[in-house]
Amino acid sequence: MFAGLPELGISNGEDLKETLTNCTEPLKAIDQFQMENGILLPTLQSALPFLDLHGTPRLEFHQSVFDELREKLMERVAVIAEGKEEDRYRKLEELLEKSFPLVKMPSIQPVVMQVLKHLPKVPEKKLKMVMADKELYKVCAVEVKRQIWQDNQALFGDEVSPLLKQYIVEKEAALFSSDLSILHNFFSPSPKTRRQGEVVLKLTQMIGKNVKLYDMVLQFLRTLFLRTRNVHYCTLRAELLMSLHDLDISEICSVDPCHKFTWCLDACIREKFVDGKRARELQGFLDGVKKGQEQVLGDLSMILCDPFACNTLVLSIMRNLQELLSQDALPRDSPDLMLLLRMLSLGQGAWDMIDSQVFKEPRLDLEVVTRFLPAMMSVVVDDHTFTVEQKLPSEEKSSLSYPTTLPESFNRYLQENRVACEMGLYYVLHIAKLRNKNALQRLLPALVETYNDMAFGDIFLHLLTGHLTLLSDEFGSEEFCSVVFDGFLLTSFSSKENVHRHTLRMLLHLHHKVLPSCMETLMKTLDPPKQVGFSNLHNTGHYHQRFREELL
């Protein structure tokens, strides 16, 4: 407990023990020890007996004086560090040399830690000693840890890894939340609100103004994105940069070439729309990537791969298409639409670009604009024509029935093109939001086969199940239930555990609206298998349990 005192020429308990062992008059020896090691203030000696008369132990007195002096010293260290004197850090280094031998003493340790915290460059020898001692490492300030981490990537990785895992768990929990609503979904929280999350705040604090640590975290995120293809790592990459932006950490923001692009995109995500002015700004950043700096496209693509960015881009595309339709204009004639498709394509190609290390914008298949979008618009026109037809007087109505098939090019691009598929999925959400049962029944079966099974991804299913609550009354129809369940969800629930869970999430809210005969069949079909084949079976079981409780 008193290790280090002898090094400073101060007596400790062992010295007192030796003195008492070898002396002939113990009381005199104790008096002498107290004189030599007490507070060296002549006027104090005559005052001490008054404390004795009040029954105040000497230990209590010395402890209170010690605590007061320690607080004063720690305050003084902070004042010196924040001052303007040129030799302020030399003073702190001298104090560190004197106090460091006592770093293991609990009463002195806070002083040593305070000095370490305020030194911009702690002597390497001291850093190594702190790093080698688990207890010291644990209690030292994050300012000291940063200096340790910047030269020890593995140790920093050990600290960051649990936070990154926690972040992914939180995102997936949000996607599988039992709350089902079109108003409060995965994309509802504003960017600023998301940046107040525990993981983002902790990572921001750990990085501070240290560019090297920031680069390490970005490298961890790229590596994990490559390893897992999990797009939530792209979200964290953008959130982290914007969190540092919020704190005006110019040391990092000024050297990250993606900063201004991310800042502009963040404003678009906040509005859930890319307006013309911001679209031109974003285009300027993309066009401004100089030769020899193409690697920045890897980071830009990762930022555009963030689901929140992707959601904003596709919503903007849908709005743009509606405007073009009302103006009888062609998609290829809209520069804004072409830019949105360019950014969506860049984001969708993030994994391939980082994996191949070929930093070149993916070419947008022009047939997406000349074939797929017109096919999608023809579906809109079909629907509009049928709606107008229904409003005509009976004598003017034709025998037109609602179309059940889709244009061949629409289906083909859903299956073969990533950008087209993303737009197709959002068009389905748009139709559900309009409560258009006919169009939805026409479109849902086409989603059984999509590019890379995108229709069975968690984000789309999370949104679709929320949107389907708007059509809750339609679940009383056998035809509608057949399309939603037999024609889409149940086609893959046995091979995809996430589809099973999303289906149960929806039924938890809508079971009272579902046709009873259909509900009975669903209960049997969705019962968890006896053989454990799912990685998250306990989650599915959790929904089943809640589901049964609701029914009872």
C-alpha cells in the first residue's frame, strides 16, 4: 500500500517497525517518528494538543489535511496545463517524475493520473508501465489511453470490438422491434438523435482529436463490412464522422475527404429528400474526385450504402418519378433523377468496390432508365386507368378488369439489377402506403424472386410489415391473405429465419383482423420446428409465446 515511499526518502510502516524493534524507549521513538514525518509547520506543534483534548485522532486530522492538499494540487495541475506558460509541460513532467513511484498508493494515485491526463505526450516509459499494469490501465483517463492505443492497434481493437457488436445488436433489435407502425419505424429517428446513441458517443470520446485512432476505427468498419456485408457498419461510419462534426473536431473533419459530402447528405437524410440545390452540391463532390485520389470513392460508396442514405435516395427517386409522370416527361431527360440513380448505384456497389479495391464508379445500366422505369410507370398508368374507369357511369364503363400480370422487363430487372430492384421494392411500399390493394396483389408475387433475395432482407420486411398495417381490414379476405402469405412471405419462411420472425411480428398486431380459417393454417405452418435449425430460434420462440398470449 505504501510502495514507493522509500524511493522518495519518506519513511513508511516498515521503517517504524524497525525503529520500534531496535529502540529501548518506544514512546520517545514514536514521538521522534511523528516529529520527523508529520507536517513540518512549527506553529502546528503547539496546536495539536488542542485536538487531543477534543478527542480528534491524529489520523483523522492528518487525513483531512492530506485530502485538502491533494485537491489543491490536482486543481493546480489543471491550472498549469491550461495556462500559457512555455514551460508548463516541463513542470508537469517534473511532478510526474516525483509522484509516479507512488502511483500504486490509492491516496496518491489520483494526483498521478491527473498529471498523466494533462500531458499531451506522456514519456514512453511511463506509458508502457501503465499499459503493462491492468489496474493502472483501467483507472487512467481516456486522454492517456489514446496515447497508448495509437501505437497498439490490437489493444484498441479489443476496446472497440464490444462497442461495434453492441451497435449491430441495437440496429437489429430496432428492425425486429415488436412495435409495428408506418409512423414510427427504423428510419424515424433523426440523424442528430441517432448520434446521441451510447456507442457513437463512446467511440467519439475514445477518438477525441486523434486522427490515427479515427483511421483505425474506419479500418475496423471497412474490414467488418467486407467480412459480414452488414450495411449497419456503413451507417456507423457516417454517424461517427457527423458526431465529430457536431463537436467541431476540425483536426479530423478537415482531413476526412468525405466530410463535406457526408454533411450535405446528412441534411438530405434529415429532410428525407434530396432537393435540387443539394443534389448539385453532392454532384460537385463526386465530380471533384481527382485523379490519383480515387480511393475516396470507396469511403463515399460506403457512406451512400448506409440504409438511411439509401432510403433517402430512393424516396427522392420516387418523388422525382411522380413529378415526371405529371409533366409527361421521360426519366432520361431528368438530370436530378440521373444523379440520384448514380448515387444509389455507387452506394449499392460499395461492397464490390472495397472488396476488389478497384475504385471506379460502377456504370449505371442505362436500360434501367430506358426499360425498367417505363415498365414501372406503365404499372402506375394501368392502376390509374382502372381507377378512373371505376368512377365512370355504368353505361360508359368497359369490361376492363384489373391486370394481374406485370411487364416482362419489370420482373427481369427486379431479378437481375440491384438498383432496379431497390426502386421496385420502394414502389411496393409506396403502393402499400396508398392502401392500394389491387396493385399490391399484382406486385407482391413478383417479389419472390428478386436480386440477391433483397425482398427478404430485414429492412424491407420491417418496412413492408409496418405498411401492411394500413391494410389491416383487407386481411379478412381470403384472396388478400393468400397473396401476402402463400404468395410471398411463406415462400421462404422455412429457409429464412428472419422472414419467420417478421411474419410473426406482423401477426402479433393483425391476428384479430386475419380470416380465422387462414389464421388457423398460419398457426400450424409457423409453429417452430422441433429440429433446431435456426440460429436465433429463441427469438422466434419469443414471438410465438407472445403471439399465443395475445390469442388467449
